[in-house]
Amino acid sequence: MSNTTGSAGQPKPALPPSVFTLPQSAQLEALYTIIRDKDTSRGDFIFYSDRIIRLLVEEGLNHLPVLPKTVETPTGATYQGVGFEGKICGVSILRAGEAMEQGLREVCRSVRIGKILIQRDEETTLPKLFYSKLPQDIAQRYVLLLDPMLATGGSAMKAVEVIMEHGVPEDRIIFINLISSPEGLKTFCAKYPALRVITGWIDEGLNDRAYIIPGLGDFGERRYCS
Ligand code: URA
């Protein structure tokens, strides 16, 4: 399955330029097939979702700037390469986003990771910030925002608002998720057009309970409970 054609071979609407998907290979689709399957055990769900998270984090890092860097190799030759420029941190949206922290740590040793808890305000029904703990120098860092499922986009947009209030420019935030709904992507990218979104797969849509369809159910439940 490619990202430009739907299941019936119909062209999909063009993605906003700030959205990047993983190469839609058969290998990747096989990983998604395992984690979408309701009969997949919790152990396999963790193992295979971790594989996807790792790919997503690597793709996110591709969007960070580099500067020319020359090194000397053990052969005595010089190699003109590049080095990472700028510092990064992660911010996970609790609770499901916490599952992506280890994938980031495996790729970026001793990376700082902040946390944000957003829940629905029962009175207003709007997403409300309940807790945040962010690196104190976050304004000087690129931020990899971690949340596995982009459904309506409400929590992610609130999280971006909080991060930007701490001084991080929109274009220094990279939002990484495993599955997006087209509705959520559209709303999110319209509000934050300069923020890059790295998503593994774009699904068909949302049901009336705001679950992604076909999706994989409740990511947090499947990862922590079943
Ligand atoms: N969060 C989930 O875990 N699953 C969905 O389908 C939507 C939001």
C-alpha cells in the first residue's frame, strides 16, 4: 500500500507539505498488521510497536539540521562529513506517549525527556493541561513530541501550545506518531503549518468515539494492560 493511493486504488488527497510518512514497504505493513490484530499478545504488541517507533525516531532525526564536519579516520585519511547541529529533547504525551520514550533513548543516548498530561475537561469537553514537566532549557532545543495516535489532534495541539509557551518556535517541534487520522492531520497541520509531522501510517478516519479506523484500538490499553 502506498501513501498516495487508497485501498480501492483511489488517489488519496495530497498531504500537507509538513507531513512525512515512513516508506510504505511490505515490511512496514507487516509490522502494522501484527499490532493492529486484536489477537496479538501484549508481548508481541510491545516488540513490534517498538520496531516501528525506532523507525519513526530515526526518520524524525533526519529532519534535524547538520553542519559540515571533517574527521580523521584510523587510516590517516580525512573524511568530510557532517555532524548534528543543535540539541534535542523529547516530550511525551502521557500516558501512551511514554511508550515511545525508550525508542528515543535507544537512538539518542541520555536524551532529556519531558512529560505532558492532557485530559478532557469534563465541564468544557476541551483538552486541558493537568501536568507538565519540561527540560528547563527546552527553548534552546529541538523537540521531538511523542504520542502514538493522532486521532482528533486535540491533545497534540494542546501539547504544542504548552511547549511553545515555554519558548520553543513551532518549526523546532517534530511530532512523531504511529498512526494518524486524516481529520486529525488536517486540523493539526492547519493550526501548526511549520511543525513537521512524522507518521508511520495514515488510516481511513475516526469512528463516533474518536477511535482511529481501522486503527489498533486503545494504544495505552494494549501496551500496558492486555
Ligand atoms: N488513541 C488510541 O489509543 N487509539 C485511537 O484509536 C485513538 C486515540
